Amino acid sequence: MNNVTLVRKEPSESLFREDGLRLDGRGLDELRPIRMEVGVLNNADGSAYVEHGKNKIVAAVYGPRELHPKHLALPDKALVRCEYRMATFSVEERKSPAPGRREVELSKVIRESLEPAIFVYKYPRATIDVFVQILQADGGTRCASITAAALALADAGVPMRDLVVGCAVGKIEGKVAVDLSDVEDKLGEGDIPMALMPTKKVITLLQSDGDFTPEEFKQALEMGIAACEKIYEMQRDILIERYSKVREEVAEEQEEE
Amino acid sequence: MGYNNGNNDDDEVEGIVHVVETEEGKFFFERFQIVIPGTLLGKGRFKAGEGCYRENDDFYASVVGLADFREGFIMVVPLEGIYIPKEEDIVIGTIMDTRITSWRVDIRAPYEAILTASNFLDKPFSPVYDDVRDILSIGDVIVAKILSFDRTRDPILMAKGQGLGRLHSGRIIEIRPTKVPRVIGKRGSMINLLKRETGCRIVVGQNGRIWVSGRSFEDEYLVVQALKKIEREAHTSGLTDRVKDLIRNEKERRHKESE
Amino acid sequence: MVGLSEVTSAIEREHISSLLVHGKRIDDRGLFEFRNIEVEVSPIEKAEGSAQVVLGGTKVVAGVKVDVGPPFSDTPNKGVLTCNAELTPIASPFFESGPPDEQTVELARVVDRGIRESKAVDLEKLVLIPGEKVRVCFVDVYVLDYDGNLFDASEIAASVALMAAKVPEVEVNEDTGEITVLDKKQLLPISNIPVSATFAKIDGVLVLDPCLKEERVQDARITMTSTQEGNICAFQKGGIGTITLEDVDTVIEVVKEKAEPVRDLIRELTKEVRGEI
């Protein structure tokens, strides 16, 4: 933006408050508030909306469906495709609408974190399409996207071994902390996004950037697993609630009569 | 394998409260309990039915649905999911494209179906003298039966015979394929109720497409409203009565409005 | 974007037409009746302004980002306004990802014209240093669920997002050209509320706010955007069918009656942020 100088205020220096808690009042192993909804769209075969901190994410699944163009089809299993996209207004500075390298990489790692859970051999020659739209980004979008996409897959009725749940762990001012917020992510020393198949206890996404000692890395994984398990409980509850709700509503209607 | 190499005792599985013992083993759910992918359903020598998979002696749910145990099978009745063709299923399809002696038919499945001229016409078909496009054109709607399908090849349709063939007029409504059994009801109770109360002719495709033809828009629209209710409230009890009430109330309302 | 072969069944086409002969629609609406409109104001905190609009089964989210930049050289004394649309593959089995195609660009430009030509945003008030620095407003509309009539849903979302937008106040040092962003926020200068009304023409019959099933069998489409004074600030005929002078008359008459309730809704929704307009 030619020769325009924008002066912005720097955020406060420390990522911890005087009482030792993080800026948003969380302890090191505490998650941000999370809200989930399933079946939020009409057209998609499955869909979910996840708010994780200030992340706002819509995930949609189409399929298994016929694949076009047909030469891409795999003879023995379904092709899983994934697209992670950020809305232009999801970040502080408007993002270009065209996908960047980051979105391409994240699409790939999200797909590879979901596919181990999907029974792809049940649908040879078909495709399962997973689309993730970030409406607002607040640190840890890929992990929250995986949480949302797994819900959308379950909502689409795609057969799976397990759900998949994601959460990041990072390092801020020398301390390992789960679920970094946007500010912590930007000013912290490192970030480890991870995802699990929670009942199988296996990892399906693991990345890291920054600087961790081997001890810190292992500690981070343990904290991440514990955090993922908490998020998994919410996933499980929301899926069950979606159907028990209809049952209850009907039961109430009947009582009224 | 796994990040937390098993300190799970085989007999004590975390979080399980409901245990039923059978001669095959133990299962851990109440009948029609809502389960999700990965839920441990049972341990033992069961057979894995629909919506269920097995790892060694453990049986897990693979879809969101209602867990059930029947004749040695652990299964999950799915609550969501697209239509996968099965032999003998009756489906409603739309002609998408024509070949020299066949049509490509959309049956709302991941696999486009094939209808050959000989499976539609009663008389012989000669590609030299006849043109399939004169018989069925793109956009035409048919009721057909799945003759064969094995996932590696596209489904083959049969569209001649009793109740099969091309549909004319009326309207098509799409519902989730997993709700089709509810639209039909036990021994056809729901579908017969719909036909009786609205006077419409109705054909239900297993692929979630439903053809409705009535004397008036109002009659057909009654069916649309009823189907919406059935779709939303599938898997609840007393649905047939509530659908009957909906139709009767709606008829009454319209009757009053017209006075 | 419509990648998969999309065939409307002959039965559906016939059904819609046969109802229209009797002045009826598949979802039991009147010919000139909008579907239910639900709006959530400012769901996206990181955007300066935002709105989610649900119009029947269609769902869109619009976000406004405001930056500082140079004006266009032919309008040195006006701020910059750009509308963009994304038909995300989330929204329909027939949308594919990729660079914006004709349908997407047409949608963005029709929404843009409604806002620009009605002077909804007073662009002259967005100038910081004439000829050098102005505010640059981006309105981005994301379609999340497609059940017909993206035009009106997007126009409402864009209008509400702009009206609800709060941008940081700035301090301009005219000597150095340095612009300091302050903590205080201000509203964008809004001087009109455009409302669009989209019609499908099916077998010679016009219907307002077509749903997807109607859109798929329409011969032609008409979008007319009106200002709060009742003038026409944008008009767009689409589709390969034709329209007549009578059609235009009908559209103008219907818009007179149907646009105002939508405008009132937008006023009501943004009253809290803006005060009365």
C-alpha cells in the first residue's frame, strides 16, 4: 500500500497476567470456550459449525458422491478431497480471496488427519468432499477445522472408525500451554497442532513450528491429548443431543396433548 | 500401536454402565440407544451388522445411529447417510444422458445407473432403426428396480413390469434416504395412511425420492407437509397418529379458510 | 461453477408450470411474496462490519473490511468501494471451487451497483488526503447455502454489514502523510439503503424471490434495485429468455410495495448501532 504508514498500538508485553493466568484468564491446561452445532446447512449431506475461542468455522461434507472428472476415480476406494479456505474478513488485515500456499497445505494435512478414520474401501470410485470455511480466525483454525469436519462427516452418515478431534499446544514465555489464542500464537515461541482418533488413541495430525526441547515436546503431546479428549466429549454430546432432542420434543408434545 | 499403550483391562471398559450378557458375549447398550462412530458396542463372538465394525473381539459403531442386537448381530440403524443401491430396491431416477442402446440414470447414489433399452421396452430394440431419445429423453423420470449392483460396476436397472416405468405429472419430493423406512411404516402403515387421508397416489423410492400425484395442489401439499414431519420426527414413537392429526387439522384449517 | 450435470426432471418443470397457471407456487407462497428473512448483525467481530442473512433456505455471510489506500486516479476525491462474492462449494453440490466465474462476478457486480448507484456509502466522506489517501471498503459476500435468489440475500447482507460497520477513527498529519489509527471507532457515512428485488420468469409468469427449484426452470431473471426515494438504481436482466415492457411495469409496481418492508427491516436491525436513519 504505497507509502502509507499505519501506526498501530502494540499489544501488552507479557502474555501472562499478574496472577499467573493467561491474558484471557485461562490456566496452562485450560481450553477456550467451545460451542458446536451439527446439521447447520440444508444442501450439504453433512455439516457442522464450531466456535472455538473466536474461531468461527463452517464445515460441510458432500458424499460419497459420483466423482467428476471420472479419470480421477480410484478403482478400489473413495477419493477423499478437502478444501480449507479462509474468508477475506476472517483475519485482521483483509486476506486475498484466492487461496494461498498456507491454505493448500492445511487442506492436505486436514484431509490426511480425517482419512484414517473413514472407511474409504466401502465406496470405490466415489468421492467424499470435505469443505471448511473459516469465517473468523483466532489461532488454532486447523485443529478446530478438524473437529468441525469430523462432526460434518458423522452428520453425513459417512462410516468411520472413530471421530477425529484437534487441538493445538504451544509454548508461551517458556511454558507449555494448550490451545493458544491468536495473540499467544503470534507472540509465543512455538505451536504444535495435533489431532487424534480419540477412542483408538492414535494421532492423525502432528505438526510443529518454533522451538521445543524434547521434554517440552512430550509434555505438550500429553497436554494436547488431554485437551483433545475434553473436546471429544463435547463432540459426542452434541451428536447425541441432536437426535435425543427430537425425541424429547416429541415426548413433550405428547404430554401436552 | 497407540499413544497410550493399553492399560485398559479387558473386562473393565471406561464409561460403560449398561452391560447385557448373551451367549455370544457382552454388549454395552440399551436397545435403540444413540451411538456415534467409535462407540464400543460389545465384546465377544457376535456378528457385525450394518453400521458396525469389528476389531478382534471388539465391536464398534461406524455411524451415528441407534444400536440394536438381533439374532447374533450387533448393528446400528443409521440416522444419516446417502443412498447406496441394493439389488431389488425400487428407486425413482431421472434420465441424465443417452447412449446408443441405453440411458444413464441419476438415482441419487454415488454411482450413476444404467437402463438398457431391453430393460425398458417390451419389444426388441434396434439401434439401426430406433433412437433411445425418442423413447425416454433427458429429464424424464422413471420408477425402476435395481437388477444388479456390486460397487465395482454401475447399477443396472429394470424398468418394465408391474409398477415400473415412466412417471407422468404429479410431483417429486426428496427426503433423506435413511428416513424411507419410516415413510413406509410397519407393514406399510404410514404410506397407507398418507394415501388414505390425502387421496393421493404415492410411489416411494428407496433412494428417498417420492412421487406424489393427487387431484389438487392442496392434496399433494398435504403429503409434502406430512413427509417433512416424518423426516424430522423419524425414530420417535406415536408418529403415525401425529401425522394423521397433522393432515386432519390441516384439512380442517383449509376448509374453514375456504368458507 | 455448475460443474455436475444438473438436470431438472420433466415432472418438476411441469409441476411448477401447472401451479403457476393457477397463481400458485411449490412452497405455497404468493407470486410476489418474499420468503422469511432472518438477519444476524455483526456475527464476525474481526470484520469492521458483518451480517448473516437467511432468506428461506439461502444463507449468506457478508463482511466489510476497511483499509487506507490511494483513490482511483479518475476519482481522486472519493473513497474506494469493492464488492466481491464467493460461491463456496459448501453451498451447493453444483458449486466448484476455483477462480470466480461469470455467475459469481455477475452477482458481485449487481450487488456493487445497488450500493454504488444508490450512494449508500457516501464515498466523498471517505477521503483522508484528497488525491492521495482514502478509505478503501471491501464488501465480501460468502454464500453458505444456496436455495435460490442469491442477489437479494447478498444485497441485504452487504447493506446491513456496511451500516453496522465501525471503523477506527484516524488522525491525518497532512505534512508528513502519516495516518495514525486511533482507538475510537466511527460509523461509515451512509446516505441511502438500496433494496433489490429479484424475479424469475417461468412460462411467462413473474414470481418474486425464486427458490432454487423455480430458478432452475426459469426462462429469465430480473433484478431491480431501488433507492429509499423509490428510484431505480440498478436493473439486471439475466437468463436466455426474454422480457416484455409489461414485465418491467409489473416489476416496478411490485417493488413499490415490496421493497419498503425490507428497507424497514434493515433500518430496524441497524437502529441500535446507528441510531435512527
